Amino acid sequence: MAGYLIKDTTKEERERIVAESIGNINGACDGCAVGLADMYQDYIDGKCELREINMSFAARYVSGSNGPAENGCGYA
């Protein structure tokens, strides 16, 4: 695989990238890993790059915002 960018991957490759990065989401007892998988759905669907999703998550953490807000890419 050439990289992680949407233009360099297929949907199946992006699904595998997310699954391998998060780990076994079905084995999580508290259910938080499932929310992480949902967070990356726009990347899997080819709508938003990983970098954009991760940056928006980090910005929310630093700013103290309580939760994701929808924007053109899915999360702000």
C-alpha cells in the first residue's frame, strides 16, 4: 500500500487501517472503542482524511469543547 491518503487507498484498505489502529472493537467492555470506529467512518467512506479527523479531535480536546460538532468533514 502506498500510503494512508484516500487517493492512495481503497475503501477496504481504509477499513483495515482503522481496524488495525483501534484494535478489537468488539472486545471492548466499556463500549468506547466503538465510538472511535464511528469517528473514523468519514475516512473509511472517503470523505475526510485521517489527518483532518485527528486534528479536529485534538482541537476539541485542547479547547475543552464537550463533544463533536458536525461540519463539512463530519467533526469539528
